[in-house]
Amino acid sequence: MTEVDHVARDNANRAISLIEAHERICSERQGHIIQNLSELKRGVEGLYRRFWTVAVGVIALLISACGGLIYLILTRVP
């Protein structure tokens, strides 16, 4: 083999080594990103549940208030 072939092979091996290191780092980062997205999804689901709990509570309160007003109006003594 010629000197050019050795230099080209060394450069190729160095490039492969750098690419593999980069892929390991990217794989680790992707794992962290997926984990963080999963935690974020759980947080959003919790907020969604709380929102609907509050919404149902407010609706129940308004219905009770309307019912109370209707009762007062219908039972009013003329």
C-alpha cells in the first residue's frame, strides 16, 4: 500500500470514530428528550384533569345558584 492509502485509511477510521462518538451522544440526548417529553405529557394531563374538575365545579355552582333563584322567585309571597 502506498502512503496515500494509509493516510486515507487513517482519516476514514478517525471519521468513523468521530461519527460513532457523535451517535452515542445523540442517542443519550434523545433518551433524555424522550424522558422529559413523557414527564411534560404527564404534567399536561394533570392540568387537563384539574381544569375539568374546576369547570364541573363552577357549572355545578351556577346551576345551584340558578336553582336557588328560581326557588326564591316561585315561592315568593305576593
